[in-house]
Amino acid sequence: MLLTLSLCAMVCTFFITRFFAVKTRLVEKNIDAAIVRKLSTAPVNVELDNLREQNLVMRNLLIDMLENEGTVALVATTTPAEQERAIKARIHRRREIFGEAVFALQQVSSSRSAPRSLKING
């Protein structure tokens, strides 16, 4: 009888401790989710996302510039008119790319000159 009672007490203790462990993990998971939610809207993270986006825009513009400069290869079989047309197209595309870069930089500078609510203490 005593053996059965102690065995039941051990089984109950095991299930109760397991219940509290699962409950603790659930609470920790909810706390972590709340922290992630708060940090995702933090001004520092928003600014970091904007910087990443601007970095990608400038990277794409640089790739476009490199591709544009490598497009015109003067081949001996092309006529001078075709060569001139290709050079003019490359110059036109270069101006477009520089215009896009200037526009992107103006947007960056105008967003940085706007008053920010970001304050870092430390």
C-alpha cells in the first residue's frame, strides 16, 4: 500500500512539474514574441531597414553603370553610323543612370535633413 501511494505521488509530481515547465516555456515564448514585436517598430530598426533599402538601390545603380559601360564594343564589322548610334545610346543611358542616382541621393538627403524623433541615450 505504501509503495503504491509513493508511486502515485512520484507520477503526480512528474506530471505537475512537466505542466509547469510547459507553462513556463509558453510564457517565455510569448515574452520573446512581444520583444520582437516591439523591436520591429523601434526607430533604430526602421532606420536600419531604410539604409538597407537605399544600399540596394545604389548597388543596383552601380551594376547598371557597369553593364552600360561594357555594352558598346567597337567591332570592325560595324559601320561608323552603327558605332555612333551605339555610343549615343550608351551616353544617353549613362545620363539616365546618373539622373536616377542624383534623385536617390536627393531623397536620402531630404529624409536626413527632416527632423527626427530618434534619440539615442548613452
